[in-house]
Amino acid sequence: MVNKYKKIRNRFLSTFDFRNEPEEHKSLVLTKQFKIIINLMPTIAGLKAIVLIFIAFIYTDIYNSTIFFGLAITLVFFNILGSVMWWPSNKFIKERATNKDYFLLILLISVIAFFDAKLATELYMVGSESQKLIIIAIYAGIISVGTLLYSPLTLTGISWSISICAFLIIFLDKNADEEISALKYLLIFYGIILVWLSTVISTQYRKSISSELKIKNKNEVVSLLLNDFEQNASDWLWETDIQGYLSHTPQQLLERLNLSSDEIEKLTWLEILKDRKPEDESIRSYQTLTKLISNLTPFPAVVIPVTINNKKCWWSLSGKPLRDNSDNFIGWRGVGSDITPLYERDQELLRMAKTDSLTGLANRYKFNSELANCFNEKDSKPCKLILIDLDNFKNINDTLGHSAGDDVLKIIAKRLQSIKILNSVFARLGGDEFAILIKNDYSIQQLKVFSFMVKREVKRPITLGDHNIDLQCSIGVSSNDGLINTAEELVNSADIALYIAKSSGRNTITFYEASMGVKVKEKLALMDDLKSAFHNEDFHLVFQPQIDIANNKVIGFEALVRWQHPRSGKIFPSRFIPLAEESGLILELGRWILIEACKHAMMWPKDIRISINISAIEFQRSDILANIKFALQESRLQPHRLELELTESALVSESGTMQEILLQIKQLGVRISIDDFGTGYSSLSYLQNFPLDQLKIDQSFVRALSVHHPQDSENSLPNKHRTLEIIKAIYGIAVALDLEIVVEGVETVSELKQLQSMGPVIIQGYLFSRPIPALEVDNYLKRFSLKVSKNENILKLK
């Protein structure tokens, strides 16, 4: 019960609760409520006068009643008094209602209630039964309507309800018959209901007025913000009438346009903008804006160039058409903004997005865009494509560093730009690859001239600090003739021509021909077959013996890979090894060779070594040390029986890393040999810096020693003498460094005798054996041992 009482009390008190309202706001709400009641006072006075006339019409016998006329006149007087007390001065509009106003209003309502109750009681007492019923009905309505009309203000509504009911009960209390007693109890109940109803109505009024004031305040804030926005922000509002003339022009827009109010009234909004179009700009953006406005199409952001104070600016305009309640067009409203800094920044970012950051040439994105335009159906143009690839550019990065490589690329880019070719785009596609897209119908002869100019510019010496750099390039050229109809085909054909140029020894210009595509397709098909060869187990190893002629002994075998193609038959390494290196398959192939060769060597006598060629790519792109460890562990071969053959080019590239890797390999006990010595860089420094065990002289030197070699010419004799001296010099270096000498490609006894005259060497060549399958190695070793035991001079053996 206590909780219910508290809830009822709190709900009743909430009627007067302004705790969530600011003090200023509360005062305005009360004044508004006060205003509503004052505005209704003349209506209430008029209604009372009508009611009194109606009563006089019913009570025909009371015209001579002094009491009736006195009460009626008094009642009308006080009702009129409520109207004239505040209304003439309009005080509640100019000022806030005060506590005195509230007190006087409540007092006036109580006085009116007193005289209404007195009049009703007097009429009730003297009336007939039918008249009594009419009086009860009339005053029930007066009490209810009064409660409704006085309830906009809580205290006035409650004051009326309590006063009228209380005075009626007091005046009726003089008569104690049963009918009057029942009427008094009914008035008490009726009064309670009216008080509750008054609080509900006043609460709704207060909430409605409060919401109205809040909306008004928000509108005022929005208005202030808009004014501040127009005065201080970089954006501005614009609004036009139905003819397109500005009907709302902020001061800052007038200042930007440098126009007076009178001048701006003479021009439409579009005319004002068009008058400020820069001379160097296309009218396309203005045509777009005009079309949107003419079609009454809302637009979120149309960017137009304008000239403001002789300076080119960029404005972004958005707008939407205005319509009245009948959906008729009445004008435009929108927002304008000066986006010059943002637009210029975006243009710079766009330029950067289309420009190679290193060289300043067009990048691949810009190149592809320009190339696509050449094959656009609406804007199709004849075009030629020159692709340029710098030969051996990687060596510059490896020896001088990437910074030097970047400097070289910048120099080459400037030189290419110096070549004057009409309607052309110079681009760097990435790395050391450049392109020239020529959007013109030049002849083949003219393209040759341009290509030779490119070669000449690239070939000019470059000086970087103390280094002089000589560069060459490979060039592929294609044209969108009748056989090439798409951008992709043009690029592919130029790529094929460039590939042929690089494959032909580099430093070459190649023009695309249809037959080239067939060769490249054959190569790509072979490369695909190479990928599947691992799964098909098409590779196998053969082994060529190495003979120590001083001791008439086989000391080892070189492992050589062969590919038995399922359709093409035997394919030699000279054809598929370059493909494997180009595709990266050399890593997988080299690992397989290493493991398989070690496994085979494990089945040979323990004094026989296995020699394996290692590609430079394997050192650069694979974990060669881990592969060697795995092969030795998998085969259980002793490390000193494994010998790795490296080319001179592999040693030169990334020498610091290479030296560290070779030292780790040497620590495993594995032997290291230099293959094809004398045909590469032949730098004596790496003989000193790297942990080597063997030098292998290339067969091209040996071939020059043969007296009857098919490639002999009239100048062969002095060349042979010179070659023999070179071999002797290499031999002397090897002896001084305590390195073994292996001579490969020995095919004749004459060659062998000349080599034998120098001293102990190891011989490898057809004179002793061609490469043999793994299953024949044991048989070869037995036959060789038997021949040696029969005749110590192996040179007599056939």
C-alpha cells in the first residue's frame, strides 16, 4: 500500500515537475500556458452570457428576481474582468507572466466559481423538478467545460475544479434532504475526476509547449549556425528562383564573384558562372551543368573551373530542384565549395599515379591506358611499339649497388626522351624494361631509324663517379598491322620480338614476324613438357669418367643429366638447361641431380668421386647448403667424395655472399671446382679468395691443340701455340695454388700427348669414354682396371 501511495504521489507531483527543463525554458512554458487561458477568457465570458440568457428563458418567473440579476451581472463582470485585466496591454507577449499574475488569475477563477456555485444553488432551490434537471445538466457542462478551458495551466484547472465543487457543496449543505445529500456525494466524486483530468490535460499542454519551444530553439541554433557557416566557411549556399536568378546570395559569394547586389540580380546563376570560365578550359563541364539544370536533375558534385581575381580556381557545385506542396518546380537550392587545393592535390596524385617515380616517364598504368586508346573503336589509331631491355643490367646492381643502378635508369630515361618522335609515349614498364608507344603510321624504315637511335643513346658511355659503364640493349618492335588487332596482341608480339633479340645474343633489334610466334610457342610447349618431366620421371643421369693419366687411374665421374622426351626422344642439356634456368625449374632439377648422383656414387668404390655442376641460379635463389646436407645424409656419401663444379660467372655475382657459402660448404668436407675456366671473367682474385680444390680447363682450349681438327684454318698453327702457352700458364697457376687441373673435351691422342707434356693432369673426354649410364659404371671400372694391369701405358689401349 505504501509503495502504491508513493507511485500515485510521484505521478501527481510529476505534473509540476520541471527538473528536466532549464529555468529559462520553464518560465517560457508557464507563460505560454498562461497565454492560452487569457486568450480563452473572452470565449468563456461569451459562453456564460449565453447560458444566463438561456436560464432566463427557462425561468420565466425570475425576471423580477433581484438575486438572479445581481448574481448574473456579477458573474458576467468577473468573466469580462479576466479578459480585460491582461488582454489590452498584451502583457504576456511583451513580458513574462509573474507570480502576481498567476495569483490574480487563480483568485479570479475562484471568485467566478463562487458566483457560479451561488447562482446554480439559488436556481436549483427555486426551480421545479424539470428545471432542476436542466440546471444540473447546464452546470455539469459548465463545470466540465470550465475544467477543460482552465486546464492549460495546472493550478488554474485544479482551482476551478475544486472551487466550483466545494462552493456547490457548501451552498447545498443548508438543505439536508436525501436528494441534496446524494448530489453532494456526486459532486465530491465529480470533483476528484475533474482534478485528475485537469492534471492530465495540463501535462499534455506543457509537453506540447515544451516540444514547440525546443524545436524553435533548434531552429534558431540552426539559423545561427547557417549564418556563421555562410560568413566563415569555405562553402556557401546558393538558391535560385524559377527563372534561374539568385534569390539567396551570401556575402562571401558576392565577394568571390566581385559583384554588387544590383549586378548579380541582372544575370542568371549559369550566366554568372559561364562568364568566369578560364579561356584555356573546355566548356564540357559547363555543358554538363547546364544539361542537369535544364532537365531538373539533382547533382551531388559537378566540378567546374572558374577565374576569380585573375586566378584559376575549381568549384564543386551540388544542387537539387525545389518544389512546392503541389509538386511544382519553384527554383534550385544547393551548396558551392572552392576545392582548388584539393583538386590540385588530386591532380598531382593522378599525375604521380601515371608517372614512374624514378625516371619521370609514364608508368605501366599510363602506358596501358594510352595503348587501350589506340584500339578504342571510337578513337582507333595506327600505332607501333618498341620494347627495350637493357642487357646485363643486373651486373650493375650486383657490382655497384642498386643506387648506382637507379642513377643509370634515370640517365637512360633522359636519353630516350631526347629522341624526338611525334605522338609518342615513353614509358618505363618496370626494372630495366622501357617502351615507346608511337601513335603514328610510320614506315618500317622509319621504325628502324628510331630503334637505331635508341641503341645509340643507350650505348653512349655513362660515368658514375670513378666508374665508366658501357651498356647495350635488346629491342623488339611490333606494329598493329592487319594481323594484330588488339592491344594484347601488340604487346605479345613485341615481347616475342624482344625475346628473340635477347636469345640471339642480345644487343640486337628484332622486328616481329608471324613465324616468330610459332618458335616461341614451340619453346613454351617444351617448357610445359619440362615441368611435367619430373612427374613422369623422364630425367636420368649419365656419368663421364675422369682419368688421372699420371697414375693410370679413374678418380671420379662427372654426373650429366639427360631428358628422354616421350615424343621428341633424347633432348640434350644445351637445349633444356637454359629453359630450366629461365623458368626457375633449375632449382628443383638441381636438387634432384644432387641427390640422385650421391646415391649412385655410394654404390661405387670408396676412392671414386662424383662431380656435379651447380648453376649460379641455385646459389642465388635456393638454400644450396641445406640441399647438400640433405643429399649427403640421404645417400650416406662421405663429403670428400662429392665435388661441386661452379662457373666463373657464379663466383663473380654477389661475391661476399658466395664466399661465405663456399666456406660453409668447404667446412662440410665437400670439394669445390671451377668449371670452364678461361671462358668467363678469369679473375685471379677469386682464386685467392675462394676455397677451391680444382680448376677445369674448357674444351675449347683443348680443341685448338688438335692438328687435324675440322675447324682448323691457315692461321691455326700460331693460334695452337698460343693456346698451349695459355694452358701452361693456367697449369702453372694451379700448381702454385696447389689446385688439381682437369682438362675436358680430350678426343685425340695428339691432344693428350701435348697435355701430358706439361705434367700431372686429369683428363676427361671421348678419348677414354663417352658419358655412360649408371648401370655400366661398374663394368667400365673393371675393364679399365684390367687394361691397366695388362699394360701400364694406358695410351696404347684402344
